[in-house]
Amino acid sequence: MRRADRLFEIIQQLRGDRVVTASALAERFEVSKRTIYRDIRDLQVAGVPIDGEAGVGYLLRPGFQLPPLMFTLAEIEALVVGARMAQSWAGSKLAAEAGEALIKIGAVVPPERMRAAERIAVFAPDFMVAPEVRIHFDLLAEAIGAARRVRFDYSDGAGSASARTVRPLALHFWGGAWTLAAWCELREDFRTFRIDRMADLADTGERFVVEKGRTLEDYMTIVTRNA
């Protein structure tokens, strides 16, 4: 690992309002404690607000931010791949934001590093995503963020039809289909719905109050327990 990359990673390890010892850092980066002491001293001299001392541990004061140009090539590649997936598989709004994010990243990182990242041969073809799924995704994502009920007609895998009003909680992608995790007011229980089986989807405009036993955390607890 280059020293510049190690210095960046040391800063990341010191985040989180916890004391980290030089021994722990030395073990993580496979260097000596003396090297860590020198790295910490150089970071402090450069103005990074690190508190602590040798033999006790170190802590990064809250609020310190590094510019995006400190991203490593591997990290930029991960962002490029993630943005490509969002552009191909998510809703149109999120896809547009992913494109804007790549433009902003490209404006602040070294050009040669960005060009190298963009050449990564990992792609996410979008020919399997129907336009109505993208529309549904945008509407559901907005409703989740605003805690508003939605309603739709639904056909399950057996072809049975029903009308549902739900509290949308989260969107999940399964490599071929998007699903909505929700509290279903018809069944009075958690349910999972495939977005591509929804019809006449609408935001009711009615906000719901988050209640214990009907939250995303409760849903995930049940899913994990039954997995």
C-alpha cells in the first residue's frame, strides 16, 4: 500500500468517536508502531485534527472531511460500477443522479485516475427493465422517503388479483426484479410485492406514523429470523 493511501485509511479508521491504538493500526496496515507514530505526527502537522498520544490511542475530532480526490483507484472503480447499476436498473431519477455524481467525481479526481476507472469492464445492461418499473420505482422511493401510503392493484404469482393499500418501507433488488417491502393494511402484516406485478400504482398523499412493530427494522428482524 502506498503511504498516501495508508494515511487516508488511517483517517478513516479514526472516525466513529472511538479511541484506536497504534498497535491496532499497525496490525491492520502491516507496518510497525513506529511507522504509525510517524504517520500520525505527519497528519497532525498537516492540520488533521487528531487527538491522543502514543501508548494511549488516537481519536479524530468530529466534522473533519477529506476532499473526494483522495479516493483510491479501486474506490473510484466501485463508484463507477455502482453508478452504472443505478443507471441501468433503478428509477429514472436515481439513474440521473448517478450520472451527475460521476460528473462531479470526475471533476475533482486526477483525470488519469478517472479514465482508468471508467475502463473497468463491468457493465449492467438495462434491457430487462420495463419503463413502467422505472416509473413505479420513482413513485415508491418518494413515498418511502415521505412516509406516505400508496395503493395499487396486485397480481401474485398464481394470478390472484387484489387491491392493496400499504405503508412502503424499502425497495430491494434481487438481480432480476425489484420488490417492495411494506406493511399491508389489508392483511395487517408485512408483505413483499414485486413492482412489475403492480398496476394503477398511486401515492395517496396520506402520511403514516411510524409505529413499533410495523417498521423496516421489525420487517428485517422477521426476515432474518425466517431465513
